[in-house]
Amino acid sequence: FQASIGNLGAGEAVAVCLAFCGELVVEQNALRLTIPAHVAPRYAPRGHSNGAVARLQGSSQEASAKALFSADLSWESGAPVEHLESPTHPQMIVHAAVEAEGASLKLEGCGLEADLVLSLVLRDLFQPSLLWEACEERHSQALMLSLVPKFEVPRLCKAEVIFIVDCSGSMQGARLEQSKRALHICTSALPEDATFNIVKFGSRFTALSLGGSLPRGDERSLASATAFVNAMQADLGGTEILPPLQFCLDSQAQGATSKQLILLTDGKVHNEQALIDAVRGRGSRIFTLGIGSGVSTFLVKGLARATNGHAAFVQDREPLEGVCASMLRKALTPAITDVKIAWPCPVSVEDDFVVIEPSAEAGERGADDQAGTKDDSKTLSFFDPNQKDPKAYKPPETAAERVLRSKELQQAPQRPTAIFADSHFCAFALLPRDTTPDGDVELSAESSIGKICLRLKLPSAPTKRAKPLLHCMAARALIRDIEEGDAVVGFNSVQEAIRLSLDFGVLCQSTAFVAIDQRNGRYTSLVPDPMAQAIGASVPASSQAHLQVAAHRLHRETMRPPIAITNAVSWRSGGIMYKNNELFLDILETLNYVVGVDGALISSQVMGVLRMKCLLSGMPEVKVALNNRLQWGQLEPKSGSSGSCLRWHQCVRLARWEMEKVLSFIPPDGEFELLSYELPATRLPLQLRTAVRPAGEEGRREYVISLEAAFKASRAEHVCLRVPLPAGCHDARAAATHGTASWDPDDGCVR
């Protein structure tokens, strides 16, 4: 989320406090905590776009590179700690101490250009545990079953394994080298009776074998795979994941008993939910490996959850051998099916005796007995709101209704996740209010060699917390079921996720965190955005301003009277105040022109924009006079043309502009585009010279292109030269004395 702090006076300080909870990832017998450093750019596949993400990611990367990070961390693991380290930022550790049942770490003095990862190795990591929490505020209790299973079953025979590798432009450098090393490790470790294929993708995709998977036992197959992997380059453009996934899912396995997909990617895309929906229920498991900082955890984990696979993450230049071996071992392990959890029976505690809650089956049997008898002496009314029949159809309750009504035990997630050896498994249970659990917890499942079972005893007493922890994690698991379309019982909509989000104070896709100021005892949003109405609660006055985080529901802005009646402006709200009034103006121009081989100008275009940033109080009126040397005649609409090449913001008073050529307007708050224009270029900023000559070999031509700046007072930035080649050209080698040059076969040009 993004919080606007506002203006700070001399000597003032603001502390932003964030509190979050989640499940720690278990990788290579260690617990991993990842602190994201930035919001990575997202690729928009064809037909998808999201402007909200684009607004965030630009400033995030710049801020993470400039800001220095320091932290004091303490771990309370409840188990002996063997080792604590940071594989991504070892230079930041200035102090580390390992204690009997915890550890402490001090980090400082470095910027976070990449995600910060901390690794904690416990001595008894594989010991199952059952946690019991009592929330005093909600008068409810929650359970958490947590374990890292340790078991072995026979591997899959004649398995088909397809490796899908991201070769988009963002994989350039160390990330692609990591992926290539992972492919060499996995292909050489496949069993002899397995078949395999390798698919690389970007804006398009290609495969090692388009006709089907190759046998692992054939040495020629391994040699072809090695050459295919060694030739991989990050030159396939964007991140189009859906086409290669559909190709692999639709391909027919040649004599294989099962199909396993292993996806290696570093990308974030806008169509994450569409990808998850496309792979669910296809019968193949997907094992995802996220590489580098900023990879989409929602996509990587969502694909694995939807197909009963497994997800793992590695940072840039982090060793891959252990992660690859673990991923391949899971892919060759048969699926553990029919996972069931028998939670303790909730009992009500009233005064000094215990009341056992009647079971649902008993209630249904009683209803059947009552409905089975017919009372002929009783006459029903066509209109009687109080008349109820237990045999009448009632839609099944949603998970949110069962949780908020607090009358039944609710498991979270509703369908237990896939279980793999050496991988963390956890599940939650929310008990009805004013009840307590009684009994043991039993986890059971079916494997290829029979039933697997585990029974755990309930702790002697619950852990009491004023602010619940397990309750929030259980609610987040239920929200994830709803958002990913994996809800088991009842119709679940966005409204159900919103209800759970607001009730438990955890995020969903339709809620947001808003920073609020407690300085004067009233909730006041610091974000100039019509998000949500403040939570109705009293706040004590405080002499020192600080920020809290609360969950608010996003809602549409209420209807306003017409502007003609109120004489207001729709682009600026009232009551805006700044300590320092400032106004910034930038003029940016982009030049595009096409030049022939002989240097003659074919076409030209100048696209300019006047961009402003307004930090003014009240309802100001701004006047801007532009230089008279600007040839406004070129900007006026031509006779017979359908539209003007001038595009104004709606705040500009056009009548005054047409009469006086003065810009007069009431500006919006923040950044906006005041004016954009297009006109032909009268003078070329760059002189271009070309020469075409034979290259010695038959059918080859050599292009020599030189650029020379035609001005001295300014500097051209982001210069891009596009050289189209004949349609029959199938290969080109490009070199540049300054910058970079590459051959784009899709566009048929050199850039």
C-alpha cells in the first residue's frame, strides 16, 4: 500500500508502524522471512492493463535504492536455534546472537535494491505442533496445526516432466544463468524411465520438441537438451505465460502415467487470476520457482495451490542446487489425496458446567422425524411469515456467514493444501464464540501405499492475546479461497471477502490500508483519495502525532449535485491546506521522424506535454503566459481537419486563451497534464548519414549508419533508432559504438 505522510515542519518527526503476520516458508530445512524491497514492474499481456500498479512501481524502485535500511529483529521460535543468517544481505549484519529458544539480529547501513531474506535453522524443525489461541476481544478461540512432514513413498513411474522457462527481457544476466543451471541439474537427475520436454517463452514460445516429450534414457535426448539450454537468451520480449501453459497442458503424454510441469519465472503480470483459473482442474500439477526480487508471490503460489503443486523462491545469485533437488523430488512424488483434518469438538462453557453442542446429523434426523408426520387437523396459510418448515430448501451457508455467525467450527483453508515431505503444512480452525475445544486433532490422507495418519494432543491451556494472531491468519486463508475461486461450500462473492476483511482487519483485493492521524482525536485520512469512511470508534487525543493502520472498504464516491448548481469544480476538492505553497512546471517533448536512405526527411512529428505539480492551498487561480516565439499557428487546427492538435485539461478557460493567449485555470491538486500538443518538426535535431554496401558473402548487405547532433545548447535523451530490413531477412548481426543494438526478428528490424 502507499501512504501520504504530508508536510513536516522543522523538528517534527513521523513514525510509520506496520504490523503483519503470515506463514514462514520452509526451504532446505530452514525458515525464511522475506521483506520485499520494491514493487516490481508488471507486464501487461495482450488485452490486460492496470494503471494502479504502474503508479506505484515507478517511485518504489527509486525510493528503495536511495533509502538506507536498518532493523533490530528478534525470533521467539520456541525451539532451539542452530543458525541465523541473511543470504541476500550478509554485509548488513552487525550483530547476531543465538539463544536457547530464539535469536536476535541487528541490520543497518545499506539500501534495499533487492528483497531482504533472513534464514533461521531450527534443531527440531520437523516436530509437529498444535497452537491454541484465545481472543479476549472476540470471545472466540482458534487452532493452528503446523508441521513439516517427514515421510517417503515410492516415486512416480514413467512420469512426464515439462520444464517451462521464462526467457523474457527481464531475465537478462544472472537470472537466466540461474535458470540454465537449474535445467542442467534437473534434466540430469531425472530417472531413466521418465520423459521430458523444455519450453522457453516470452512474447512467443518454442519447445525442445514440438512433437512430444523425449525419453530420458536416450543420450541423444540429453545432448539435444543441453544444446537447447546453452543457446537460451533473454531475447523473447514480454512475459506471455498463458500460451506456453496451454500448450503443455494440451500436449499428449507418450506412454506417461502423469504430467508434471515445472515453471521458472521472475515476472509479474496483470492477468494473474486468469492464469490461475486456466490451470485449475486440468489434471496436471504445476511446480513453480520464483527467481529474483519482486517476483509475484500471488502468481507463483496461486498456480501451485490451484494444481496441488508446490512453490519455491530463490533470490538473485542464490545457490539453486538444493532448491532444484527438492522441487524435482516433489514433482516425482505421487500426490497425497483425500486429506482430512478431524478437529476437536467445540463445547460451550456456561457457568460451572459444560454443554455439548448437538451435532448437525442429529439435528437433521430430528427434522426428518418431525417432517415425516402429517398433521391433518392443521391448516396452513398462504401468507404466514412465522411459519417455518425444517424440510424446506435453504441455500448452503458461505464460509463468511459461518465465521461471522460464530455458530459452527470453520476450517481454513476450506480444502487442505497439498502435502509434500519436507515442506511446511498448516491449517486453521475458528471455533464458535463462547466455546472451547475438547479432544485431539487427527490429520489423515491416502497415499500410493496406504493411509497416512497423525494425531496431536491439545495443549493444556490456550495462549491469550488481546490482538488475535491465529484468527487473522485463518481469516486470510478463507479470503484467499474466495479470491482464487477455490471455495468449497456455498456461493462466495467479493462481498463475502470484504465482510471477512473488515471484521478481522486483514487485507483482501477490495480493501485497502489507509494511514490516519490521531493528533486531534479524530480520524482524518492523510491520503487525498475518496476511499472509505472512517471506522466509527473513539480515539484518545495524543500530543505526539503518529500513524495507525486500519482496514477500510473501497466504495464509490457518493452522488454530487450538478456543477452548474453548486458552482464547484469537479477536479478539485475544497479544504486543501499546505504549509508551503509550491507549483512546478515541466515541458517535455518527444520527437519522431522518418529519414530515407539518402538522408531526405520523409515524415516528422513533435509530441509535447506541459506537466504541472500543484501544491497550493484553498481554491487558487493560476495564470501562465507562454513565450511569444512559439508559433501558435502551427498548433491551431487546420482547415478541413476533423480535430485539433491541442489537447487541454478541462480546468483551462478556453475563452480567455482564444482571446489573450493566456492560460487561466484552477488547477487540480497534485500532478496533472495541463496541455499536450503535436506539430511537424521544422528542424531535425540529429543528422543521419547512411551507407549500404555488400558484405562479401552472397546475399548479405552491410548498413553503416551515423548520427550527429545538430544542436549544442540541449541534449537528446532516450534516442532510439529503428532500421527496417527487407521481408526476406532471416538473420542480422548488429553493433553500436554507443548504447546497444539488437536484431528483433518479430518486428523485422534492428533497434
